[in-house]
Amino acid sequence: MSYRPRDIYRGRRKFRVPLTIALSVVGVLIVGGALLFTVLQRFVVYDASGVTLQLPSAASASAGEEETAATPTPTFEPIVVEVIYEEQDFSETDLGGWEELESVQALFVSREDVVSATLLAAAVTRAQEGDYSGVVLEMKDETGQLAWASQTETAVNYGTSGTADVTETIAALHEQGMTVAAQISCCADTLLGTRNWTVTLQTSSGAAYTDSDGVIWLDPYNSTVRAYLEDLVAELAAMGFDEIILADLYHPIAGEGESFTYSTTVRTDPDPVTAICLLGQRLVTAAEGTDTAVSALLDASSLRNGYGSQTGQDIGIFWRLFARLYCPTSADMVTSDKELAMAEINDGSADIRFVPVCSSVPEGCASYVID
């Protein structure tokens, strides 16, 4: 029996209808999946435990969807960690650590030179042949990159470790009776701040605070930040450093119309002095039981302009927390900077405990670092 053309035509139409429907459903699913992936990207959080999805509350879901549709640039909601602090009284604090120290005449070696075997060797030779009693090795700068292969949890998780091995350098300098200090940046850390924005000091809009030089600053109240720095201090002390200098132990000053938010709920009003000095106290404690002294690098502008209450670098408290105070200065400012800093000293010799950091040997100073 022959088939009529009309019968064959009708048969093909019956097949095309379900096929068209199926393809349409698949297309909708693909487009919907792509849109869903794009929307959910703004809620992906990278932290030490891995990758997690932080969804907004049901009450704010509709508002978040409207904001996503209106603004193509993703915004982030801070994750609040409930860690409550009481007000801290530092009036009776005196951690010492300076009693066994002697005056120091040191050569500063930048992280870029520390990680280069050739440049490090040249710097050590210069220190040995020059009028120096020690060296200061920058082991972590404000980029957040470490010079050495740290095995601390945060360094491993976020890939901040370096590759330099300075143990032989430390041993060789010790054999010649020279001291070796490690300098690390504390609150300025672009690398960690980029890879885990939840630990940053944040603006009122929820963005990580970035200064005019493009450096990201960490939240001094944050428990991850504290633990990371404590681990680094303990690790450096175990490596045999005689002293650890805490650079960028500092709270940025908010500009006009700006304010900061923290990843921590604080029972009292957040206070730069409490935040910075509590962090400093923890870092000194991290080196307890070792022969390593812990010192701090002052911000010269804060010292000269009396901004200690805003930057957290209260000189009176710093003298009670740290073995020495280092201060970047110049030949024409060293005398006045020394007078400002020494006005609050409580114990010890100024020649040992105040160390100007200059480009040339400062007059009238027994201790100094040449940068």
C-alpha cells in the first residue's frame, strides 16, 4: 500500500512538536543556570576553610535581587564574627623585654633583597665590613608577601609564603657577634586582604579599605588576623631572630565623611588605641619563652602631629608594650622626633630603646638603622 504525501507530512509535524518543546526547555534551563551562577557569584566567600556560599537573609533577598539587577558591580556584605572585648586598661601594663638589649647600629635589608641570594649576600658583606652591629631583614612587607617559606596555617591556605631560607645567614651573623632582627608588616597586607576580604578593615559601604598607595588594610580586631600574626611572630622567634620589629601596627585615619566597619562586634565603641595596643600585646606574648625581643615601628607623622588616639599608636602605652621603638626620620628631624618619643618613656635608656631609621648616621644617637 502506497503512502500519500499528506500522510507523511502529518507524521513529521507530530514529531517536531515535542522536539521543539524539549529543546526550548533545555535552552531555558541553560540560560537560567547561567543567570543563577552570575547572581550567586556575589555571595561566594573564600576563607581558610575553603569556598562557601553566604546567602542573604530572606528579609533582604528581594532587595538584593533588585540591587543586582540595577547595579552590575557586585557588592559584599560583611560577615560578622561575634567576638566581644571589654575595655582594656594598659596603665599597669609593662611587658619589659628591653633589659638585656644593647645599642644597635643596623643595616636595613628590604624583602626584595632578602629573597635574592645574591643581593642578601651583598648586604650581609656590607654590614660585616661596615660600622654595623647587626642587620634588619624585612621578612614581610605591606604587599603581604612573606620572604620565607612559612608553615603557618594562614600562610599555607592563602599562598602568602615565600621561598627564602635565612637560617644560615642568621647563624653566620651570630658567629660574628652581630644581631639579626626581622621586620614584618602587621595591618597593611594587600595579598591576604585580596584573597580573604572578610579580614579587612572595611569602609561604611562594605568595601575593603585601600589607602592612596593602593595598600589594603586588615582589621586589627579580627581573630584570623591576630592568629596569623601571632603564628608568624612565634615562627620567626623559633628561627633564631634576636628581635622582631612590628611595622604598620597602625590604624588608618578615616577621611572626612568616611567611617570604618569591623568584622567583630565590640561591646564598647571600637577604639583605635585599644585595637592596636591589644594586638601589639598579643604579638609580644607570642614570643614569650624565647630570647626574641619584640619592638614596634612608629609612624613619624602620627608622632609629630599627635594623632596617637586616631592611629592607635599611643606612645605611653607603646613604651610599656615593646622593647624598643623604631622611628623613620631624617637628619633634620631626628632630634625633635626623639624628644617627642622620649617624653613618654617610663624605663630604660634612650640610647638603647629609641632607634631612628635614617638614610645616614644620625648625630647624637647611639642606636640607629640605616635604610
